Amino acid sequence: MAAGRFLTALTKALTSMQLYGAQHPGRQGAMAQAYEALRRLMETDVRPRFTFIGDEAIYNDLPLRSLRGWDWAARFDTVGVQRVEIDPETTQEDLEAFLGEVYDLLYHPTVDSSVTSHRRRSTIRWGAVGIRDQRYQQKAEPSDSLADARRRAVVPLMEEGAAVRFIHDEVRTTGQIPLLEAESVIRSLSAAMHAEPAVVLPLVTMAPVDQYLTTHAINVAVLTMALTEWLGRGAADVRAFGLAALLHDIGKVRIPTEVLVKPGRLTDQELSLIRQHPEEGARIIYESDTRLDLAATVAYEHHIWIDGRGYPRLLFARACHVASLIVHVCDVYDALASVRPFREGMAHDDILSIIEQGAGVEFDADIALAFLSMMRRWETRAASTTEPSLLPSLPQLT
């Protein structure tokens, strides 16, 4: 429904204000999309009215079933944005001003909402409601389908792809990981995953083979954050494990592109070069910033099997970090699903069968089973971008 789509676009715009400066294309694009969603809503309702009570969003007098249990509704309620009325003359400038006021309340809590709401004349009026009207519990609106949510969640990921490319370029030329950019990618991917009421997995598929390092880093980070969340770990672990996943293959940036995209069988020398990337990646990460010790550990361990096989070989048997175990299964899933120079991507169910067979042998059994449960439950929530032009071409490595 148009009302739900507008609220979703509104919160995406608020998230973009956290991530980007005022002139950043990502922020400007999110603002434009929010206004376009409002304009479409006003084609059928020239004066929309919203109420936020607890975690419930109410459009006119109807609870939005598609946004039931919506965290943003509770956040709006808490800061006093419980009632919003929009006049038909509202412009994009008016909408952006309103978002600025709400942003101040959400992220600068010293602002007095009673003053903020009257500091400018606007076509958007908001404030507190006086009565928790029981009638709101009686009516319901047909919910948006999950397919609609997936379509809305298909984001270009161009900025994230460009940022990952920049990270790889910096490592190749300076040996240093630009941590701010890496953390920004994780925040942006997390926002894309949680912009809808249900978690959506924004994955990139069918990109050109020379973009594999970029798309693989993004996809493994998304899958890792989703699985970490599925396992019930806290937000700090979700971010930290996601960052480690984003950097898990960073050692490959020093491998020549012609080896990475070679369609035929690798020579022993080329295979040895490939198998050095965990140690090289761990070295790059740790020498870049000692605070990234978890990411360095994951880079080193993500090809080690639970039964001790894999690479690099450990001098003494020991358990790998739980983050490495999570990244391992996510890495294998995306690697098998991706189109490579030497084969087509495998089917979803075939990959899950391989992971199931490898549980307790290659993969930690509990984590593998959790991944299988998540992917079977959330398969319909994977919102894949398939257009190769969404990511910039990677330079040839020498």
C-alpha cells in the first residue's frame, strides 16, 4: 500500500541523514525517493494522516498491518512524533525540513520538541496525541506482500560497491585499510537489510567476473550479519562480524587479476598463490590497524575446516573463532552461487545440500544448521540486484 511505502521511504531518508552529508548523492537520492513516495500517496489521499503509538503505525484510522511491530513507530512515539498531518501543498523542501526536525529529536535529544515543532511554518504538522484511542485496534489494512517488500529493497548498491573498490585500491597502493569507509559500508548494508519491517538480504548476483571481489565482499558481509543476528548475538557482534566478513578476502587484492579470473585449471604455482591469501590478508589487516584483530583472525581462519583440513594448516589443533565459523559458511554459499570464469553459479537448493553434507566436517555443525534454517526461512527475502552496471569495473591488478 502507498502509505506503507511512504513511511518506509521516509525512514530510509532518515537513515541516509545518519550516513551521508547534506550534498552526498546517496542522501539526496533518498530524499527524492521519499518525496516521490509521498506524491504517489497523495494521488489517492491529498491529506494523509499518521499516528504512531508504541510500535504500531496507523494511517488515518487504520493500523498498517504490514508495519506491525515496527521499531520506527516506537522511536517516533518516544520522541514525541506521535501524530503527523501532511497538507496537499507540501513540497520536497517542506518534507526535508520535517525530516531535519525529526532527525534532531532522534539523534540530538537535547532539542526541545515543543520548540522544534513550531520553529517554522510548515505544511507538515506533527506533535503528541492526547488519547490512546482504542478504535485503532479494531481495523486493519491489507498488508503489502513480501514480494513488494523485496522489490522495494532492491537497491543499486553502487555506493557500497564503489566504497569496497576504494578500500581494495587503498590496500593495493598503500597497504592500509581505510577503516571509516569500511565501517560506512557495514552501516549502509545494515540499513538496507532493516529498512523493511522484515529483514531483507540485499545481495548482488550475476556481476561481471572482474567484479567478483567487490560483490563477494558485499554478499558475504550481508549473509554474515544476517546469520549473526539469526543466532541471537547482539548488535555489536553483528557489526564486528560484518566488518570482518567485508575484509575476509582482502589478501586477494595482491593476486593478479588474470589468476583470479582464469577460466581454466590453475597451475600449482597459481594455486599456491591463491592459498596464501588468508595469511596475506591477516597481515594486511593487522598491520593496518591493531584494533582490527578480529577481522585479521577471520581473514586467517575462514578456509580452515572444522575437522582441521583446509588452509592454512595449523601447527597445533585449536578451535577457530565463532566469527570465522560464521564467515566460512557464508563465504562458501556465495562463492558457489556466484558466476565464475570456469563455471556457472550453482542453484540455491544444491548449495544448501552441500552445506548440509559438510556440517560437522567442513563447517561447525550448529552454525551450518542455523544457516540452513535461516536460508530456507528467508529465501524469499533475498532481494538480488542483477544489473552488472551497478558496480564500477575493477582495475587490472599487476
